[in-house]
Amino acid sequence: MGEKMVEFAKIAAEAAADKKAKDIIMLDIRGLSVIADYFVLCSGNSTTQVQAIAEAVKEKMEKKGLRVRGMEGYDEAKWVLIDCGDVVVHVFRTEEREFYNLERVWSDARELSIV
């Protein structure tokens, strides 16, 4: 199941890239958390772009057969969290990403190549 989940994380990253998300990274958090196995983090320049990225990720994940369990923060579009079970996607507005700095919080996680 782990190989399949990393593929879903890559699909989410690609969907974000299709909407011109910035600074896309994938983190392998297996063994560090029971929350999920993979985080995908990315940024948008505006609330409109953050919403577009979130919608594209949700749509592509569902199209590939992964159930999206929930999406939080969509209306405010400062930090949208898309819960796909073992893959969690964080779509930030640039300012919020700098403020919350999840890369630092999860600095023990291994960063994965998106390609």
C-alpha cells in the first residue's frame, strides 16, 4: 500500500503544479506520525489561486480513485488541508506558509522527489 500512497502524493503534487502552485514539496512522515504517511505542501499567491489548487487536487485524487475524506479551510483559503487518509495535502497562501513553517515542524521527515 505504501508504493500506491507515494504515487497518490505525486498525483496531488502534479495537480498543484498544473495550477501553478509554488514551492511544492512532498514529505515522507511514515514513522514520525500516525496522522498520515505523506504530506504534500505547496503555496499559492492569492486566495483565488489557493482555492483553484485545492479544487484541482481534490478532483484529480478522486478521479484516480482515492477518497477525499475532508477539506478544511477552503472558504478562507489561507491554508487548505485536504485529507486523503494516508496522504494529506496542505495548500497555503504564501504568507501563511511562511508563518506556520511546516517544513521546520516536520524537519525530521524525508523530502521526496516529485518527478
